[in-house]
Amino acid sequence: LLDGLAKRDADWVEDRLAPMPMRPYEERPDLAAFFALDRPTVYVRCQRGDPAASADLARAQGWIVHEIDGGHLPMIARVAPTAELLDDFARQPATRYARDDRR
């Protein structure tokens, strides 16, 4: 989780960590209601933290996939690229991010 962060940033994150319940790891979430919303969705895969298979699942849903070179906390370690990606997503017409099967 803290891989690739400057010591100052890693210390800041570590001070804010809280225990994670086990249930999300033990049960597969039912995302049918989320997928049914058909909202513009962009998926960000951190190349040094998230499995490539997660991006494949996102692509299978027709989502636009972006990859950021970094670990699991790009909003801390890769501020500029993360902010640019989110800003671009927010400024574009929703049709640009429509699911591929609806185009």
C-alpha cells in the first residue's frame, strides 16, 4: 500500500490507516445494481498495485480504462496525473464515457 511513497507521505497515510473488515475479502460483492445504473464510468488501474485482471473486468463492462504508473495511492504519489485524469473525466460530455455496447 505504501510502496513508492515518499517517507513523509507514507507516514501521513500510516497515521490514518484503520482496520479493514474481512467480509469484503470473503464474499464477492453483488454489483448488478451498480452496473444497471449505466452511468459514465472510468476505471483507473495502478500498474504497481492493482492486478491486470481488474482492468480486464472493467473493459468487459465497456468502461474506459486508464493506467497510472504507480502504487495503490495515486492521489498521493502521482497527484498531477491523477488530478488531470479526474478533471478530464469531469469536463467531458457523458457520451464520451458511455459504455461501448451503447455507442
